[in-house]
Amino acid sequence: MIRRTIVSLVAVAGLVAAASAVIQRRGSGRLGDDHAVQWPFDAGELRSLMSRVITEQRERTDAIEDPAGRARAQSFLDYYERRRPAAAS
């Protein structure tokens, strides 16, 4: 009986914490911040950083022998390569 009560309280506390995190995340965006800077880098630094990440990810992808792992790494690489042009502007 006591064990069931404790487990129930912990579960309820977890749900409350998760709901609170979701509410805080949704409410953290301020109105009018459409052009807010996501990273504190200038455009050149950001392009350089993204190029380095892509180069390193290509090397990692080539080194993976497991087909599932390689596919996952390749999907990240594809995503990041699509994001690079958006960050450059």
C-alpha cells in the first residue's frame, strides 16, 4: 500500500514536471523576436563552424561499418548540409 502510494506520487510529480517544462518552452518565445539571433557568431564564424562539422561528419560516416549506424549518420549529414545555406545568409 505504501509502495503504491509512493510510486503514484513520483509518477504524478514526473507528469507535473514534464507539463511544466512544456509550458515553459512554449511560453519562452517573446513576441516580435522574429529576427532574433540563435547563435552569438558572426556569419563568417558560423559558416566556418558548420563547414568543419560537415567535414568531420563525412569522415565519421565513412568510418561506420554498421549499415543502420551509417544511415543514421548520413541522415544527420544530409540535414546539416541543408541547414548550411540557411545559416550563411
